Amino acid sequence: MAPRYKDGDAVVAVNGKWIAWTHTVVAYTAFFSALVVGMSLHFRKIVQNEHYGYPDEWFPSVSATIGDRYPERSFFQVFIAITSGPRFALVFLWYLLTSRPNSALPKLVAGVGLFRTFTCGGWTYVTSTDDHDWHDIFMISYLVATLPWTLGCLALSPNNRRAVKYRKVLASLFFGTLVPLIYYFIQHKVHKVPGAYTKYAFFEWSLILFDVGFDAVTALDFDAFEIVVRDVKGVSRGQLKTTADSVLEIEKGKPVGNTFGEGFFWTEIIDAAADVYNGFVFWTMMTALPVLVWYFPLWHMGISGYEAAIVCYLSPLLLGIPALKSAAIKTPRLFHLLSLSGLLAYKVQDPANRLFVTSFGVICSCLTWAATLYAERANTTRLESRILSWSIGLIMSTVAKYACTTNNPLWPIMHSENGGWNKIGILFAVLAVLRSYRRPTTSGGDHLPSSGKKGSWLLAGLGLGGLWFAMHYLLSDSSTMISWVWDGYPVRGPIAVPHGSLIIFAMGAGLVSGLFYPSVAGSWTAFGIGSLGATFLTCYEHWTGFYGALVLAFYLLAVTPVLVSSAVRHSPAATFGIASLLYIFLILFHVWVVAYAFVPGGYLVREHTDWVMITIMLSIGAGVFSAGVSNVSNPKSKAIISPNSRRQRSYFVYVLVILQLLSVAISYLRFPTNDYTPYHKEDKVATMGIWTVHFGLDNDMWASERRMRDVIQELELDVIGLLESDNQRIIMGNRDITQFVAEDLGMYADFGPGPDKHTWGSALLSKFPIVNSTHHLLPSPVGELAPAIHATLDMYGELVDVVVFHSGQEEDPEDRRLQTEYLSNLMGSTLRPTVLLSYLVTKPLEGNYNTYVSDISGMKDIDPTDWDRWCEYILFKKLKRTGYARVSRDSITDTEIQVGKFVIGEPEPENEMRIPEEMVPPGLQFPSLFRGQGVRGHRYHVFDEPRYWQ
């Protein structure tokens, strides 16, 4: 008999747990039926990957199993389609189970559940063969949404101990499995370890088990439902206490427990997002100004006078003028809108005028933020929001650069043709300012009673200045500290992608810990740990140095709320003025250590990055001491956290989580494929070039990576050495020009020695695998340091050495003599075929040239008759050269591109002869695109055409 319900009969009643069980069984059937069928019919094909097959690899990945082969693909798609019905029902029942009055979190979690269901259909029915980009977009979206779904389900779980236990276990297993999964994926992709992909596959299948199993736990909760639909326990009417409610009661009064139990309002999260975007704009302009300043000494080859623009950072000193201070506090919207002029600077074509416009924007921005933070000192909630928006704005800037291969898309060196998002960025900036400053700013008051101690304004200012510089110096790009610890191939430490996301995660985790536990973040213990991280970063390479980088990133963001809160207790002209003075001093300091040969007094700090790091940490220590004085003198000064403050915190944490998820998605999209192919593989040709790229800024002060990419691609260069390429300093924007070029062209990249080794940089890009590379600092007792990369490449199965080298300057002949001897001995010590791609600063057939080209090195000049060279040279030994050309640079840099062609695997002929181009096989010819007037200003010059040998 059908059960009765109130005044009518129910047709049927089905217990809700069968929805969960149906979903579980059908989902598992979809995956494992495809696995059984695939292993039975296409075993060797589905275990084959780009590097190895059976027997090295003997178990297929999920994507290989459910991919393009019939019939396993059909099995999977049929059953996953059946799964969609129970899946939608599961999400709907979960919402009914967890919905409570005045709570938006159940709606948010239900929305995420629906989103995951649709994206699952996306990557299921759009395979990588159909459309690789959309398949990846759907897959990444699904994985990213898994985190809020999992956390949301845990937070909303009914008070069912058994179900909560299983959810915690399965969630921990799921996220814990990601660590070995990523490890073995890197072993497979980067290191090409046999069998690594099989191990990766087991962890990938484990994710499927844990993901579906996590949702299967709902069966333990859904047995409270009967689908009539009838609620037999009243759990859908807010009468059942959830786990989150229980936790909040237990954790009442504790920071984390108080944060996420408040209501959810979309208007307030929009406010938080607008505040963070304002912080992002601040850091965009802070990091842009030094890049523009750097352009002028770069092209003047010395101090130009435009360097004085960095005094713009001193604008907080203007708050010592009472009228200006009052105006900045009372009308922050006006000053913030004025600061946006810096974003409009990209419309100015003249480099000097663009610098002036940007400088005005920086003046307004620094002044406004100092006044805004000071003005909110009486309102703990509002002050906290400003500190969070400033700090998360830095993280947003770092994520934006991570997405755009180390260029901030709103910088004045960017525009639509080279990857800029200037117009949309300015639109959002205006909207963010209007949104954030629609309410009046508070003023007056203080955190402390009049009898309390505030600490020292001088020490507070020093702490803020050291923090400000460290954030800019080390954290404004996720690859900066990674470049410090990189030391060549084979890979023995982190790489920019994907490990840049770990830097971003450490920053976010540090900020959250400093927000909830300021007493811990502001302690001397935390300072000691942060100093230890700085020491490891400065003194060690590979993973050891990187662990120090993570600790330091965590500490700098953790101590930020403590130091800023301490600084605003004093006059803004005093604390922010001192901070900006120290900031400028440290900018000059960190430039002097590498530019010692070009600046007054540079030799006093030559190669002393360690001194810079010591100064940073001592300054932060001074700020910690000042903050500690006020805390000790006023132990009861901690304000009670209001419900509004708790809710506001949660919104900023949501924004932070979104940025963290974006960084993970970016890592996936940018992960190196390491399956690169030379341009003329069938002819076993290696086309190699050398180019001095002048730090990736062209003659008109635009970022030049895309223009570099185009000409390198059109010249069909398999290997290229890039000189003057180290941009991982504040004055160069903390950029890495090799990332975009290498990723877009499909090349391996090596750069070094790193920025902490005080050179102007050398880099090697190669279509061929880099088996090993060593970084060298050549003898330089007087002048600038000379960097070199000595790499061994696997060219069509033969090992070939390539050396990329930048000699010292003309003014230091003894340096160049010593460097010549060192490099000649280095090249002479290898018995393998060798190519030198170099900047030698010598005339052909004269002086040091005769040491480079000698019996000591065993090297030959690619074309001894080329009399018009001074800097760039290509030398070789034990290879068959077939061609040589010189290509004009247009306005990208101040140096041409020199290119040589070599046939690999053939012996060096004893008697060579010049031959006309018509006798050269097509695969060995240079592109005709650059003949005559060429393309975009690039053409063959000096000889007017390439030279060929047989």
C-alpha cells in the first residue's frame, strides 16, 4: 500500500539514499567499463605516451582510457550521460538538506555543484582531439570548482558523525593525492622518467575513486529523505543543527570560527572585490615606474637624469602640509581618480612624457593610500579592509603577471599589440574607485587610549619601508625567487611554472595567518623564522633555497597587518615618509650591487645582495619592535571583533581563494609540454643565433617579447642565445622575457647565472632537449661580471655543446683578457661538437679574437671574412657549417641577429667552399622572407644575402 501523506496518498516513496547510490554506481561504471574495454582491446595504444610505451608504461591514464577510441569512449559517454540525472537530483537534495534561513552559503554550494555537473559534460563530450583548448577549459573549471564544493559540503554537513568522518577522510585523500600526482606528472613531462606516467595514472584513477566516493557519503544523510517528496525529520526547515553550527558554537570567540558563520551578501563581496582591485592598481603603478625609469639609462648607457623620477615615491611626505592632508583624507575618491592617470600613460607615445604621466599617477597613489590608511585608524574594521585590499592587491598583481608571463597587462609599456589589457583595466579601475569610496572616510580617534604607548614612529616607518621594498623586490612576480635558486639542467629545484603557484599560495596563507593570529605574526619567533627563510634563499640553491623563499613569502604577508597597523598610529608624513625614504634607498642599493661599474660609489657594495637582504630584515625587525611596544603596554587593547568585521573578513578570504584557484588553473594551462620539434628535423639541421636583446624594451619603450617571438620564429631558429636578458630586479619590472618566447615557440629555456649573481644576464632557448647546463661567472676583477651558460644539447641523438657568453665592457681590457683565457680553456676542455654564441667586444682577427679562435679552444669562426663585427660572434668546432647570415634588428633593440646553420651528424669537412644559394637544398636555406626590404624592418644586411658552404 502506498504511504499516506496528510490528506492524500503518495503514489510512491523512495528513500533519498538511493539517489546517492545510483549516482555512485553509474559514475563508477562509466569509468571502469571504459577501463576494462580499453585494456582488453587497445592495451598497448592507451598505455603509449609521447615518450614511452609498453613495457616501460603499463597502465593507462584516465584521459587515455576515456578519450577517442571506440568503443571505450562510447561506454564512458553513455554511462556518464545516465549519471547526469542522479547528479542533478543529488545537488538538489543536498540544497534542500542544508538550506537555512538567512544563509546564502547553501545556494552558493548548490550553484557550484551545478557548475561542476555542466563542466563535467564539457570535458566528457569535447575531447582533446575535438578541441584541445575547450577540453582543457572544461577540465580545469571542473577541478577548480571541486575545492569550493568539497569545503562547502564539509561546512554544511548535518551533524552526522559517521558522514562527517568519511567526508574528511575522502577529502583529505583527494587533495593529498594531488601532491604525488603533480610530482609524477613533472617526472614524466620535465624529466622524462620511464614509468612515471604509469604511477601518475594510478594517482589519477585514485582521484576518481575519492571524488565519486565523497559524493557517495550523501547516502548517509539522504536516508532522512523520502522522495514523495516528504521530509521525515524536518531537516530541510532549518531545525537540524549542522556540523558548521556545532563548530561555531565550540569555536565562539575564536578568530577563524567567528569568520565564516555570518550571512553572505553579494553587495559586500563586490565591495571587497573593488577594494582589492584598488590595491591591484596601486601595485601596478608602483611596479611600472621603475621600468620606465630604467629605459633612459639603458639607452643613454649611463645616468640620464630621468632617474630622479623615483622621488615620486616620497609623496607621503606631502601629508605634512595640513591642507593637503585634510583634502586627501576627506576626498579620497578624487585623489584615487587622479592616480588613475598612471594607467592612461600607455596612450602617450613619447617615452619621456609617458614617464612624466606615470610619475604623476604614482605621486597621487602613494599619497592617497597613506592618507586612507591613516584616516581609518580609528575604525578597526575599515582599517583591516584597507590593509587586506592593499595586500591582496599585491597577490592579484602577481597572479596577473603569472597569467601574462611576467608582464603586468596594465603597465604603460603594454598595449593591445603586445598583450596589454589597458582599456578594460582602466574601466574596472574607475568602477572600483567609485564603488569603494562612495562612503565617507572616518578620521580622528586612535586604537590606544591617550595613556598608551604607540612605539617609535621612526622604527614603525623603517619597518613599513623594509616590508614595502621586500614585497616589491621579491613577491611582485612569482618567478623572481625561483630564478634566484635556479642553477641549470637537469632540473633539481623549482621551475617558474608550476611552482610559481606555490609562491602565491605561501603569500595568501601568510596573509590569512597574520589576519587571524596577529600576535603570532608579530612575535620575535616569527621574525626569526622569516629571517631564517631569507638566509636560506640568499645562501642556497635548488629546493633548499626555494623552501627558504616559501617561508619568507609567508612571513612577509603575515607580518603586513601588524606593521601597517602600527605605522598608522603615528603621523602619516612621518611614518610613510620614512618608509618611502628607506624604500628609495633600498631600490638604489639593490641596483648598485650589480651596476657598480656605472654608478658613483658602486664598488663599495659590489655583489652584496646579502647586505640588501640583511637591511630588509633589520628594518622589518625595527617595525616588529615598535609594534611590540604598543602591544605589551596595552595588553587589553585588542578590540572585540564585531559581526560586520567577521563577515567582511570572510569576503576578502573568498577573493583570496579565487586568486589561489586562478593561479592553479594558470599553472595547468602553462605547464610545459616538453615535446618540442626542430624546424627541419628531416634534414638534421640546427639553426642557431645570437642576439643582445637589451632587456626586452624596444626603442620606443614598449615590451618587445612578441616582436622578438615573431622574428625568431620566422628565422626558424632552433637554438638562440639571448644576452642582456636578466630583468628580475625592481628597475626592470621583475620580468622574465624567456618565459613568453619559450612557451609560445615551444622551446626549452635556461637562464643564468641568476639575479642574485649580479650579472646583466644570459639565456639559452632550444628546440632540442637540454641534457645538462652549467652557469659560469668569468673573472672580472674590475668591471661588470661576465655570465656564461655551458649547455649540452641532444641534437638528433648526438650531444652538442652550446656556450652562450657575454664578455665584459671595452673599458676593462684586463677583465676581457682573463675572460678570454677562461672561456677558451672551457671550450677546449670539451671533446664534443661545440658552438659559441657570444658577445666578445673585439675586432675580427685582432687581439683577444686570436685566443678565442685558436688551438687552445679548437674553435673556428663561422665566417672569418666578415670584417664588420665588433660584439657578436658565432664560433664552432667539429660541426659541418652550411650557412651564415646577419639580420637587422629594426627598433626592437640596438643589436642585430647573427644566425648560423649546421648539419648534425656529418663530419666537419677538411676543404670547404662557398657555393651559391641555388646549389643549397631547400631545407638548408635561410627564409626568403628577409630578402630585399624584408619584413617589419628585419632584412639580411651587410652581405645583402646569406652565405652558404659545402
